[in-house]
Amino acid sequence: MYIRRAESSRRHTEHYFYSFSYTYHCEICSKSFSVNSHKHLHTGEKPYRCNICAKFFSRSNSLVKHTHSGEKQYHCDACGKSFSDGGTLSRHKRIHTGEKPYQCDISFSQKAQLAAHISNHTGE
């Protein structure tokens, strides 16, 4: 089962990183992206504002995940740490399991780590 997942992940990675048609090209770092929000990393611009607390975010998905309920309904059964987002709990659990589902010639526990590694291959 794990081999299939790793193979599927490898195929997805190859498709996404090598054959994806990128629309936006960053003039600062020369990287290409499918969305134009990358520029905020260079400019420090945070155009997305919370209407409750007036906190600003550079990415719209960060604003969407931002919450004021204080409720952390996702709990790690290994260490008891709590999270407000299920995806964050899933990533956290890899600390305990040692799972590294993102692979190239080496394995990574987070997709962003693999993306940074892949850029070494592509020079982007």
C-alpha cells in the first residue's frame, strides 16, 4: 500500500512540477507560479484583512483559516497538542509516525520541503 502511495505521489509531483503550465513569472526571483500571490512574499504586502480583528494576511487562504473562536477541536492522540485545523494536525502527526509521504530521491514530511528540493533539480 505505501509503495502505491509513494508511486502515485511521485507521478503527481512529476506532473505538477514538470508539466504544469505556469501563468505568472516572478520578476524578482525568476520563479513561475499558477497564481500571482507569490509577489506578496517579496513585497511584504498583506492585502487580505480580517473584519473582526483587522489583522492582515498575505494569502487569502490564511485569512480563511484565521479564526476567533479559540476552539481547537483537533487533538493529537500521541502528545495531546491541539489544533484548529485538521490539516495541521495531520502534518503534526508525522512528527510521531516518521511518515514522509513526499519523495524524490529522498523523502520529506511536508510538501513544501519537497517543492524546495525539486527546485534544486529544475533550477527554478
